[in-house]
Amino acid sequence: FNIDLMYGLPGQTVDDWLKSLSVAVELDVPSITLYPLKIKNKSLWSKSDLNFYNYSTKEILLFSTLGKLYLESK
């Protein structure tokens, strides 16, 4: 089986992300897949009054890179 983890979630911190990765590794699953949160332009969440997704490209890259490096080190 596989665990899918998402990064760039509203309010998610680097510490939250590292904890999620740690728990997934502790479960000793054969496969862990990392995905960024993507909000489609025409979705309800993309409306300006509901748009809480405000991570920069650099922040998303940080989550992605940390995730890959963390998993490679285990």
C-alpha cells in the first residue's frame, strides 16, 4: 500500500510537514508519495474571498525539497 502526503496546505508549517513525514516513515510503508496542494482556477477555493492558499513558489519548493531529502535520508 501507499501513503500520499500533501504539502502547501493552509496553515501547514515546516514542523507540521516534517512530523507528517516522520509518522509516514515510522509506519514502514513500501511507498510514500508527496504532492503539492493545487487549487484549480474555477474551483470554489480559488475565489478571492476564500483564497487562503498563499504560499510562494519558494515556500512550495522548500516543502518539496525537505520532503525528498527527508525520505532519502531514511
